[in-house]
Amino acid sequence: MSSKESRRSAREKLAEERRRQVEAERRRSRIINIAIAVVVILAVTTIFVLVQKSRNSGPATATLPKTVTQDGGGVTVGQDSAPVTVDMWLDFQCPNCKQFETVNAPQMAAMTDSGQIRVVYHPLSFLDQHWQNTASALAANAFGCSADYGLAQKYQSTVFANQPPVEGTGYTSDQLIQWGKDIGITDSNWPSCVQDQPYANWVKQVESSMTSQGVTGTPTLFINGQRVSPKEQGPMMTDPAAFKQAVAAAASGG
């Protein structure tokens, strides 16, 4: 090989080495940038979760209605020995909740009385923000008051039966008081319980608890701790036999 060819070969090798170095530096830069992006995303995600947690933590303490055994817990109706527990998450301004109630309330009451099921009602109030009112929270507090008289199940059915046909109309204290009287609450403290809202913090706690339970809308049902899927719940909105079958399956371990 001539000296001229040798010099050209050396230049080509040097150029190739430089290209490899430049490419390696680019790869390192990309890796560093990706790593920085991942760290930033993780940090932002952590902050978001912490902010959401602080927003959803609810009041630290609350006065609880009767049969509510823990902060943020639901109102329990029925016997502890019942083989099936139904957790029902509802909002008193929710039309679909009214539809479920209309179809299933009579048999739920009968099954509760006979000891077949125990129902835990979790009254939510997220529709207040949607409709820019306080009707859901007001009704949820009144529902808590009705539990003190052992009439929670009957009261919530009455409230739903009187749900305004126009969404967002809401409820008034006078209406909620009257419906309690209609089902037999004669205690002189009943009106003040509805008006003064002693269970307001409990209502907020229940609202906060929906996130940890994975509840994103109403009505949402759990039967013996298992969430009823939208596909399973759909028939229950029109056919009472569907709910009865789900309870029977849970009772038999299905």
C-alpha cells in the first residue's frame, strides 16, 4: 500500500471513530433525558396523589348516626347474622338510583326483614357539585337522622319516591322533614336534626371514602364484598328477579 493510501485509510478510520463517539454521546444524552423525564413524571404523579389524598381525606372526626360503626361507614339495616351483605352507594339526586329503588326496594325491605340480607347504605353527595346545590348532602344528613329512629330504609325509599322530575331541582329542609313525619317520625327533635345537620361531617367522610372503594358513580352495589359489574347490574334496573338471583348466588357461595 502506498503512503498516500495509508494516509487516506488512517483519515477514514479517524472519521469513523469520531462518528462512533458522536453517536455514543447522543445515546447517552437520550438516556439521560429519558431518565430525567421519568423522574419528573414520578414526582408529578406523587404530588398529584398526595393532593388528591389531602382533598379526599374528609373531616378527622364526625358524629355518627346509629348503626354506623366507623368514620365514613354506611348506615346498616338488617341482622348481623344475615348470610348476604349488600353495600349500596347512592346519591339522593341520582335518577338511576331512583330507578333501582323503584324496582328493588319492596323486595329488599322484605329480604332484610326476613334475615336474608343485611344492607349497608352509603349516601354520597357528589352531585351537589354538578348541580351547584347542597341537596344531596342535606338529604344524606336527613337519612342519617332517620337511622336514629330505625327508619332509614323506609326513609330513603320515600325520598327517592319524591325525587323531583327535573334534575338539579333538589330538596328543601321542609320537604325532608315532612317526609320523615309521613313515615311515622313524631319526635320533636326530628326537625332540628334535619335543619342543623349534625351528621354533616359524616356525610363528607362517606363522600371521601368512595375513592378508596373504587366507586365512581351511583348506584354502585357490592354483594358480599364483590362489586356488581355494570353488565350484571343492568338487568336489576328493570327486573327485580335479577337482584334476587344475585343474592341467591351469593348465599350459596356462587
